[in-house]
Amino acid sequence: SPSLVTGTVAFNLDPLGVAGEERMVQVLAQVGLARLSSSTDLQEAGLSAAEAQCLGLARALLRVRDDSIVLIDEVGARTDEAVLRTITDCIMALPRSVTIMAIMHQVVGKFDRVVELAAGRICSDNLV
């Protein structure tokens, strides 16, 4: 689960206040949360577990730069197929210059390399 704090969507997305309203609206729409505004209070929003995952992803997307490393841990957990597709589309739309390290029980999307672990050991390592 993403770490969300009491306060507004804007505070959860951009606690330092550097992103700007337009960019926050853009990433909220990108992750399927266009119904929220930056001034929405999270306690009043009544987010589902899947929506909370999407908000956490929006926070990460807001900070991505061309040379970023993005670490993703079970971002698709507790989501339905539609939300998983939205999350996958967001991740796959990142620039190729961004390094993505994703921990997933089910591989979604197309990655350059997939390492599969079982019982703490590498059981396959495939460059795609």
C-alpha cells in the first residue's frame, strides 16, 4: 500500500509544492483519478485500495525525470483488470531513459529484462 497522509491530494502528490496545479491534474488523469482535484481532502475522497495505489503511482510519475530510476513494488496489487491496464500503460509510457525496477507476482507490460525468483533464488533471467 502506498503511504498516504492526512490532507489534500496536492499534499500527498507534492508535499514540497514544486509541481504546479497543471502537472498534478495531468498525472491524476493519467492514472484514472481525474475525479479528484488537488484540493480534495483524502479522508473525504473515500479512495478504494486500487485508487490509493493509483495515487501512489501518480506521486511517482510527478517526480520522474529523464534519468530517473523508478522502483515499483506490487503496484498492481488489489486492483482489477481495468486499473491494472491503466497502471501498466502509465509505466510503459515512461521514457526509455527511465530505469524501471518492478517487483510483481504477475509480469505485466514489456520489460527489457525479466528475472524470476522462486524460494529466494533466480530460476530464470531473460533479456527480452
